[in-house]
Amino acid sequence: MNKSHNKKRNIGIIYEQLLRHISDSLVRGDKPGAQRALNIIERRFNRQTEIYREFRLFNALAKTTVSDTPVAAAILTEAKSAARRLDTNKLDHEKSQLIREINYTIGQDLYSRRIPDYKDYATIQTLINDWREGDGADLARMVQYESKVVQHLLEKKDQPLTLENQVKPEADALVVKIMTEKINQKWSDKLNNEQRDILKAYAFHTDEGSVERLQESLGRIKTDALQVLREFKRNNTNPVLAEKVDDVIRSVNEMSFDVVTDETISRFMTLSQMKSELLAGGRDE
């Protein structure tokens, strides 16, 4: 792996090594040793830290399986944006504190623990680092590693993360939402631009302030759809459709997005598709 990779600052590797240390300590009956490592995870990976934010992004890229290349490419685009929003100075400081605490409480033997997915983890961390560096990054390496991560996302994992089995607190909405196979299989390559925007917003809707932005976006879609439906009603000359359009308008009016769930997103994805088809039909006339 490229010499710029430092395994002590690879958040995915360190987390796996801490988990393995806890497991081995419990097997040996060393409960204090296991507790020390657990304390480190609880302190250094809590939700208020930049380490946590980087780890959930790392975990998304490392543990997820998706169904096709376009979805994997879309995930990479979102992950790159998320990586660039991280506070690099704060993250570097927190990692230095993490390394120092490991050295003092567990010892440097922790870093010698073998990780089966070491090469993939090293690629992912290096890519995240390059994304944060922006224009100063090695462009050729970044392109090469992005291709590798896309292939990794397409590979079947032993336990792919889905809506049904993702329960760990470090799970990112990026995994739980846009990366889930359930959504991928339902919508596949049929997404229009607005539907892609819905999924992207839903993917990060647990971030601070993003719930309101997602609800505003769904509200705009609902308003636009009602406008298109009313326009269709005014121009329609088909008596069969005329009987149905009022029911559709009433149903759309009743659509709520106060609580956003998978079902909510599915309904608005369908609404967006209907709106696109009505607009396309109007242009064809």
C-alpha cells in the first residue's frame, strides 16, 4: 500500500483492532483489559466527535453491498462531499489523542493485530484522505482508488448492511438509506433527477438541520405535483380520466411528510414519477 497510508490513523483498522482486543480479552477472562478497550471506543467514537463522523463514512464504504455500478458511483459522489465536510484539524487532533490513549492503556501490540480486509481498509482510508485534501491530492491515485472502492461496493459481503439488520449506533444514514438493497432493487436505473435528489436528501436526513431541508424538498414536490395535476385537469378531455383526477388530487393533498420513513420516500418517489410522466405527456401533445 502507498507509503502515505498510516495504519495507526486508519479509523476502520483501529476500530477493528479494538473490537478484536475486546473479544480476545473476554476469551482469556481479562475483563479489565476488555473494559479498557471498550472505554476507549465509548470516549473516542462518541457521536460528538469527528472520529465518529469519519468512521461512519468509512464503515459505509467498507461494509455495504450495492446492486449496480451507477448506484456505487452515486454513493462515491455523496461520500466525497461528506469527507470534505469533516474538520481536518479537529480530526487529526482526535486521532492523536486516540493513539496516545491506546499506547498508554493497551500498548502498541494492538497495532500488530491482523485485519483480514486490511488492503481494502487501507484503500478506503487513503481515498477519504485524498478527498479531504482536494486539489492537492494525487489525482491518478484518487481515480485508481475510486475504481477499487466501486468494485468493493459491488462485491457481496458476508453480512451486507440493510434496513433490516443495521442496528449499530455508528451506522450512517448513507448506509441505512441510499445504499440499501431494498431501494436499489425497487428503483434500479429508472430514477429521474428529482428522485435521485430525494434519495440523496434522505440518505443524510439524520444530520443536523437536514430533516427540515428534506421536508421542505418533499413539500415542494407535493406543491409542484398538485399544480401539474390541476393543469392536467383543466386541459383533459377524456371523461374516464376526468373521473379519476379528483381522487388523485385528493390523495396527494393528504400525503404527509411530518414523519419521514421508507414508506414516505416511496410515495414521494412515485409522485415524482407521475409528475414527470404528466409533464412529458403534455410536451408530446
